[in-house]
Amino acid sequence: MKAVKAIKQNIEQQNFIKMKQLYEQAVSLLEKLISIRSFSGEERVAADAVEKFLNERSVSTIRKFNNIWCYNKYFDQEKPVIMLNSHLDTVKPNSQYVNDPFEPLIKEGKLYGLGSNDAGGPLVSLISTFLYFYERKDLPFNLCLATTAEEENSGQKGIRCILDDLMPISFAIVGEPTNMQLAIAEKGSMVLDCISTGRSGHAAREEGDNAIYKAIKDIAWFSTFDFPIESNMPNPVKMTVTQINAGLQHNIVPGECHFTVDIRFDHSYTAREILNTIKNHTFCDTTLRPNVLTPSSIDILHPLVKAGIAIGRQTYISPTSSDQGWLEMPSVKMGPGDSARSHTADEYIYLSEISDGITIYIDLLESIFPYLSNNPKSALQLDEPQHN
Ligand SMILES: [Zn+2]
């Protein structure tokens, strides 16, 4: 008995050391990434750093533009592939920053810096999780770690451009700050550029047809219209006018007024239905920007969701969109940090959120083992992606 106890203690001790090492590496990698400017489209040096970090740990990586990906050491074609994805790019720091956004600063248990919360914490926690499983021979799944670019601007050279290069993915965990809760659906988003057209004229005479007055009528519609839905259901489409521009000088009746509408929507309406409704109710000319992100969701009975609930995670519908919108396989969004801290001045993440993040990600993946151990691929075939 004593010997068994000693072995058990030894394993626990080794695991503790391994977890501590993974956590410390995650924090120092995050500090490094904060110090590197990585605005969308400019992630080259950040991608170099992640590539070097992985290569130094004997992980061979594949790269396309500033996207880096890799697989577990004992990749097995017979097993499903789980993608762990998060993004390298950050938004630009706003003018309210007091700290240097590019100087990692640890104070009172928090790590400050641009991108620390969105999505540095989730990114380094997923990297550590990948490393935890990397050399395991007994996994019932494969792992694909993908650290990708151009998330914040929904750019062409982000995750979209590597999806066809990856091994077929069965499902994905997208690392974004969610307080480690499971976002099982995410709203879609699209942007509409609108032009109200009138006729220019001198402001002093009864001339022209004021485009601003025309725009006001349409803007009033955008701000008040509710897309019909069953009672008690959340509003399926949220339209917000976010920019407006008109006029040349004070004494000219403006002939054109331009404004922009940000639209977030769930599965109740397709993008086409929303656009048709808008066209039927407004007078302006509308142009849809090309990067429409579709709403995503995963079946509540999917093993990943069941495993998450089993380890005490809560599920919710996320109002924000992410790279999940490009994925056609089932996915959840989950990561350490708080979405409310993203894109704010003096962004930070608690160090405890990173260590908990790594532990919970590992727990989640280990909780999927029983679902995949017999006949792993068919366990996932029930769950087709739910996109429209
Ligand atoms: Zn993000």
C-alpha cells in the first residue's frame, strides 16, 4: 500500500511541476507578445515569436502568411481532429491608455498590456494545453493548434485562408475571453454602407432637396424597427447606425448623406432576408460590405458541450462575433479573461485566469475522452455544423 501511495504522490508531484512550468511559460510568452506590435495585417514578428516558441519545444510548425499551425506528435488519421484556435492580432490602442500598451506590467495579480485579454490570455493558455497533450500516445483525438492573424479586421489572410490547408477538423475550440464559460452560439455580423440622395442647392433659396432630412427618416427606421419574433425570444437582429457624413459647407443644401449600419443577427433570419426587409422599408441606396460573418452554433448534445457542462461550465449565446463565424465545423468559444475588458484602455488579464484557463481547457479535453474512446469518428457524426 505504501508503495502505491508513494507512486501516486510522485505522479501528483510530477503533474504539479508540469502544470507550473506550462503556466510560467504561458505568462512569459504573453509578456513577449504584448511587447510586439501586432495590429491586424502586421503580425509577422508575433507569428515569428510563436513559431520560435513552438520549435524550441520540438514542435514542427506550418506557416502561411502570419498564421502558424501544428499537430500533436502522434497524429493518427483514424481519430478526429480538434482544433485549438486563437488570434495573434490586436486592435490599435485607444487614446485613453495611461500605461504603455506595449510594455507588459504585472501588478496586483494582473498582467497589463495591449492584447493581454483579447486574445493573448486565451492564446497562450491554448498553446500550453496543446503542449500538455503534445507527446501523449493514448489520445482518442488529434489536436491541431492554429494561431491565426487578422481576426480583428475579419481579414482575408487570417483563419479563412488556411481552412483548406488543415487536416479535416471535427470540431474547434476558439479561444476568446469568456471567463472560461462556453459560448455555444455566436451572432453573425454584417456592415451596410448607405447613401441617401437628394439634390444640392443654395441654402438661402428654396432650392435643392436636403439629403440629411432624407437620411434622418431612414435612420429613424433603423433605430426603431424590430424584426418580428416569437414573444419572450431575444431580439434576433440588432441594427445600429454608427457613422454618418454629409455636407460640403454651411450654405449648400447637401445632395448626399452617407451613413453606416452595423448589424448583428442570429439564426432567426438569413442575411438575405434582413437585406430584403431593409430595402422594403428604406429609401437609401445600400451596399453590403463583403465580410459577412454568419451566426454559428453547436448542438447542445455535442460531446464537447456535454463535457463542458459536466465539468461545471455554463453555456450562453455570445453577442460578439469572432473567427467562429468562418468555421463550418461545430465550435465553441471559450477562454480566460473577460470580454468586457477587450478593446479598453489599460487592458489586463488576471494571472489566476491564465492558470485556471490552462487547467480548465485540459480538464475539458480530458472529459471528452469517454465520448471518443470507442469508435471516435462516429461519435461526432451526429453533429453536423448548423450554419445557414
Ligand atoms: Zn478577440
